[in-house]
Amino acid sequence: MDDNIKLRLFQRTLTRVATKWYIELPSNSFVNFERLAITFLNHFQLLVRYETGTELLTSFRQNASTHISDHIHEWRRHRRMIKADILDQFLVDWFLKSLLPYIAKDVALSRVTKKEEAIIRTQELDLVYS
């Protein structure tokens, strides 16, 4: 897609604070969409994007109205935001604690030892709980 089209579409997707930020930029600040995207992400997500702590995962919880696949997607997104290397045993534990108790119990009964095993087992249970 042409950069001009991307730039025009981008400005139409903004709301509230992001719109104000964009309007206050000097005119013709960006010659291509990639530079605008990087500037936008740095301005609005820098603190989240480069999170080094594990609070994003240890405090993340599924609520009763969240579908399992949506929860897994969000959990993985939170994991990608953390730069630190984390042992798989901790990731499994934090993932299980993020699930609703009855789902976590069923996943734990299968004695998973790796994060991806826990996620796959949770996805298998999705059919049961749907």
C-alpha cells in the first residue's frame, strides 16, 4: 500500500489524546508511514513495550467473561512485552495462575512442564468449557 494512503488512513483512526498529539506535530513531519508508526509507538507505548519486570504476567488474570482463546492471546502479548528471559517452570506457573481456577486445575492435572504444553492443553479444554 502506498505511504500516502497509509498516512491518511492512520490519521482517521485516531481519537482523543492521540488525535491531539497528531494535530500538534509539525506539518509534513513524516515522509513515510514507517517513521510515523515508530514515533507513535515510542510516544504512547515506550514504558509498556520495554517492560523488564514480570508484573505484567504475575498480575494478569482471566475473568469469567473472557473466552479462553482471547485470554491466551492476551497472555502471549503480555509475555512478548517482557524483555527478561524467564524459566519455563515460572511461565507455566504464572500462566496457570492467570486462568480461572477450575480451568487451571484441569490443566494442572495433565502435569504440563512447559509453557506451550500448558497453552495447548488449555486450548484443548476450550471445547469443554464453550
